[in-house]
Amino acid sequence: MAEKNFLAKKGYRFLLGFLPFVGVTLVWIFLNHGVKISPVFLPPLEDMPKVIWHMFTEENILRDIGISTFRVVMGFLIAIVIATPLGILMGYS
């Protein structure tokens, strides 16, 4: 009873949290180099750092992220403004 599950130990928890990323990376590499999926659908993993750097430095992706975040927050606030009074009214009936 006092013996803990070996997966619950500190080192194994880190490993279990890291495994999905390793798995996705291995599947990505296999699909790209083994199955030869078109780069249009699945770009090579080794090109990703260069593409990400290009997006942040030359394509102004931070502006796009800001606009998307603003839209999500505004939608949430509009939903709160509509749903809160509606929920209170429904509670009275």
C-alpha cells in the first residue's frame, strides 16, 4: 500500500509529459521522409524554425495574433453581456 506507482515518481511524470511531443515529432518525420507527403500539406520539420523566424520578422504575425486575441476577448465579453441578464431572467421564472 505504501509503495507508489512507478509512473507517479517525479522523473517519470516529466517523461510522460514529454512523450506526446516526441511522438508527434516522430510521426511528422516519418510522414515527411518515409511516406513522402507533399510539403504543401505537411512541411518538413527542419524548415519550421526558419519559417517561424520569417513570420515573426517579416510578415508581422504578432499583429495578426493581437487581432485574433482581440476578437476572441470581444466575443467573450459580448457573450457575458448577453448571457448574464438572460440567465438571471431565466432564474426568476
